[in-house]
Amino acid sequence: MVAMRADGLLRLGTTARVSVAGAESTVAIGLSRLGYAVRWVGRVGRDEPGALVTRTLRAENVDTAYVREDDAPTGLVLFEQRLPDVTRVQYYRAASAGSRLAPADVVGAIDATTRLAHVSGITPALSPTARDAVTAACERASEHGAALSFDVNFRSRLWSADEAARVLTPLARRAEVVVGSPDELALVGGVDELLRHGVAEVVTKRGAEGASVTTVDTTRHVGAHRVSVVDSVGAGDAFTAGYLSGRLDGVDLDARLARGTACGAFAVATRGDWEGLPTRAELDLVGSAGTALR
């Protein structure tokens, strides 16, 4: 999507900063900055907002070979920040280019070289074809032996909790890694139920309280960094990028959580979804990620 961040109250008339936003694109940029080869799959409009999305991804070394242009307009999100950790969000995604995502768009993007495929619960909310595209991505990842990561990312402005639970629960059960807040994980059955269905790692994002990961053998927890919060939007996706990078590197659960919370700290200390995400060389700037608890 294109993101417009208002500098004041929209109803009073204000200036706004134009950028891009999106859960998957934030994770893609986060992983790219940490040194991984990343591909983003999606549709954008054949318009200037779509050009901004594609140009931004390319500038961040994200592969856009599977980004399709569409006659429908690029989606829009408006942010109106009321407090550092309270932001009003308005989506304009109905009939957008992104809502026309289809299974054929994702099939070629996941191949034998793919180590990890990441999807979120936002895309299935956009349309039936987008829902089918996420299912196709899950199936393709399984066919090629790629790990599947699923972030619940429930958005109440896009659909009801009941509908989300019905659609997202079977998707979550197919993943090796499931990420969400406590409420989001409850929406797809809860930690124990996900583990029972074969999910290897259930990661709980707890905001200012840090994050946890639970496997069949253990639960680990790492506290959050204490930093001045400028903008909390995008922190969860930044955390996900950091956690997944640790998994790709094969570090232990504590180190994965530590890297995730470090990336989250950078995100909340900077305005914007992805602009403040760290490079690998910057990860140590925030210091220790806290004490790991059993």
C-alpha cells in the first residue's frame, strides 16, 4: 500500500508524509537489510503510488520480479498518530490492485532455492482470490521443502474475528512458525492447539513486555528494550523480521527472540513502518535484549 501519515488531525486539514506500508513488505525490507536475498510477491496499480511501492522495494534490494501491475488502483492507508503508541488507521483496500492477487501470481515465486516463505493473515482478508493465493503459497512452500512462517496479523477493520478465525486457523496449522499477539494466537486456536497440530514454534509478541516462543519442549522469554517510543506502527513486523533472520541463521531460541526485540526497538524509535529497520551491523547498538527465562 501507499501510506499517508498525517502531521495533525485529518479533520482539521494537515500535511502528510507519503511512503509505503504493509506487513509483508516490512518483513521483506527488514530481512533484506539484515543481509538476506528476499523476494516480495504482490500486485500494485499501474499508477504513481504503485511505482512508489515498487521503487521503494527495489531501493531496499528486494526482488520485485514477481510484482504485477494491475488496472485497479494501488491500496491506501491513512495514519493519524494521536499518541506515541496510539495511531488511528483507515484502510482503502477494497477493489485495490492488491485485492486481485491470485494463485498464479505466487506459483513461480517459490522454488527449490526458497528457504523460507512468509505470509500473513492480512492478505486473505482482501478477497477470495487473495485468500486462494495465500493457500497456494503455503502449498508451494511445502512442495519445495521451504519453511513456512505465518503471522496472524488480524485486522478488525478488514473482517470479523469469526470469519478470520475460520479462514486463518487452517493456514496457521500448516506453518512451522506462527507469530502473533496473545489475542491473535487465541483466534487461531491458542499455543497448545497449534503445537498439537505440528507447528514447531509459536511466537508470542507482547509489546513492551517483550516476546516469547513456545515449542513442544520449552518456553523462552526475552524482555523488550526500553527506548523512547516515537511510533509503534510496524514494530511487530520488525520483530518478525529479526526473529526469522535468527531462525535462518540457525541460532538458538533466545538469540532469535533477542534479534527480534532489537529490530522492534529500532522500529518504535523511528517514525514509519520500515524506515528505521536496522542493518546487521547496527543490531548491537541497542545492547542486551534482556534475560531469557524458562
